Amino acid sequence: MYRVVRKKKKKKKRTKGRKNNIIIYGLPEPTATQSEDRKKEDIDLTEELFHALTCDDVSVNHITRLGPPMTDQNPRPRPVKLDLGSEEARNVLLKRAKT
């Protein structure tokens, strides 16, 4: 009984954490060779995107590229996962992206 309750609490916590995430497809892959420089390029690209959507006040807690890097066999850029500051910020960003 205790394990079931604990599992449900864990699942609820993970689901709540995911509500602040957005995944962006098609954002160009960074060209830098150093990890820090690639992360900086990703941050700069997302800031440009937010500016174009007039969402300059949205804060990003964490940014991550998902999957393995591009290769000759897989020429598509990897998706970018953004962990935003709040669910409200996520909703505003998605709403402005649709218009």
C-alpha cells in the first residue's frame, strides 16, 4: 500500500515538472565545437525566437538538446527542450506562437 502511494506521488511530481517544458523542432544546430559555446548559441537563438514572439519576459531555467548530434545519416537538427520558469509563461509562449 505504501509503495503504491509513493509511486503515485512520484508520478504526479514528474508530471507537474513537465508542465513547464516546451520542445522546439527545427532550431539550427550550433556550429561551435566547445560545449559551453554551443549552449550559448542555443540560448542566443531562443532569445531571438522569444523576441520575435514578443515574449522577452519569459525566463528559461534550463536548455537541452535532445538525442544524438547530427551526422551524415541524420541531417536534421536535434530538438531543443526548454524548461521555463512557470506553466503560465509556457502558455503565453505557446499562445503567441500560434498567432
